[in-house]
Amino acid sequence: MSTNHTVSLRLSDEENRLIRNFAEIKGMSVSEFLRESALKEIRQELDIYTFEEAYKAHIKKPKTLSSKELRKVLGL
């Protein structure tokens, strides 16, 4: 069973207005907006990290496949 958690943060008046206005423009609650924004940022950072690790591995041991070879590997 999933449990909901509450997180609080301190904002200046200007930051509060900006976030509330932007969430309203997007048709979202502040909670939805902050949750989605944070998760989007995390996904982007993880994508970058995954790419960098894959690139390092490729540089150490480069291997490429032709489109024909790739289709065979994928069973297409």
C-alpha cells in the first residue's frame, strides 16, 4: 500500500507568487506542479548520467553494429 508524504519548503513572497501563477497557468495545483517539476528534473539528470556512463563504456570498448546486424540482434 502506498503512503503519501508531505514535504514543506520556504519561499520568498516573489518565489511563492511565481510558482503559484505558473501552476495556475499550467492548470495544475501547486503540489502537482512542484511534484511534476521535481520528477522531471530527476529523470533528466538520470538520463544524462546514463548517457555519460554508456558513452564512457563505448569509448573504452567501441563496438558498432550495422542496421542489418542490429535488426538480427533485435529479431526483426
